Amino acid sequence: MRITPKRLAYLAGKLALDKKATDVKILDLRKLSTICDFFVICSASVEIQAKAIADWIIENLEKKGVRAWHHEGYQACRWILLDYVDVVVHIFLNEIREFYELEKLWGDAKTEELSEVKATSLEKRTKASKTKKRLQS
């Protein structure tokens, strides 16, 4: 089963929250760019946390059969980029995120802040939808 780009973005955001990422935002770029459909942007306090967030996302998405096409930034762990083609995950140290201001650069994008409550709600809805589809089969 293929994961839609929107679902992948929310899943990556939830996984970032699992490792205590802060200020997790999903930017919908579908009407603005052909680069990708969604950015997931989050912050980490220190390099080791940024690496832990990236590792957790990669590991858990691979378990679902989703592999990153490309990643970079692991050397310094100040801005780690995970490229899933339709979804690009940006994991920043706080000060680096403030410097580059991607949200401001993509200010016309529809932006949603992802909290633990929203992520849990989305996960429950997805499980209910899968159960309903199985019962209908």
C-alpha cells in the first residue's frame, strides 16, 4: 500500500514529535512549487537530538517500506535534510532555523503546526479508516 505525500508528511511530523522535536510545522507546497508537495520543518535543541530525530524518522519509515531518496547534513547535525521526493523533512537546530527562516521564505504556503494531540488524532483516524476498508473487503 502506497502512503500518500500528505500522510507521509504527517507521519514524519509525528515521528519527530516522538523524539521531542519542537515547533513541528507542515508546509503544503502543492500550489506553489514543483520541488515537492510538503515540507516538514522541526527544531532540535542540540546536535545529538537532531540526529536522533532523523534516525528515528528514517528507521520507522523504512519499516513501512518508505526509503529516503537522499539525505544530507549528518556530518554537522545542524540542519539535517531527509528527501522523500514528495516530502522533504528539515530538522534544524534552533539558531539555524531562525537564521534561514524557511517558513518566511515559503510564507505563501498553507502551514499547519503539528502537536502531539493532532498527531495522535490523525493516527487514530488512519487506523479506523484501515479497519473500515478491511471490513468492506
